[in-house]
Amino acid sequence: MAMTNLQQWLLYIGLFAIPYVAIVAGYLQAPVLTKWELEIQLLPIVLLVSFGAYAATVVLYRTFTFNDCPLAAKELQQQIEEARKDLKTKGFIFRD
């Protein structure tokens, strides 16, 4: 059975949060953890800012590289004209 995206995200968050809380709460003791205590405490903020920057970059990139589809636009205009003609034959009056 495949995992959904939500399940994957919850798994990754759990894999990060459980050791993080254990370190910050003092359940895990090691000289290295004491040396890097401030950096470990700031890690969630750094990850959140990094994720925000990544998300903004992806949205902006996809917005700026969005392709125009002139053939699809032409086809859509033809369908609109056909629909207008059909509605006019059925008695609909347009306010152009």
C-alpha cells in the first residue's frame, strides 16, 4: 500500500521532531550537542525559512515560464463563437 503525500510529510516531520525534542529537552546528552545547542535550537526556523524561499522560488519560476498556447486560445474563441450562435438561435439576447 502506497503512502499518501500527507503520510510522507508526517513521517518526515516525525523523524525530525522526535530527535529534536529529545535533544532540546535534554534527554540526549553529548558534548557535541552542548557545543551546538544554539544552532540546534534555531534549526526549525532555518528549515522553515529555507522551505519558504524554495516555495517562493518555485512559484515565481513557474509563473515566469508559463507557456502561452495560441492554438488553444484560438480553439477556445471558436467554441465561444459557436456557443454564442447557438444561444442566439435559441432566443438569447447578448448585451455587447
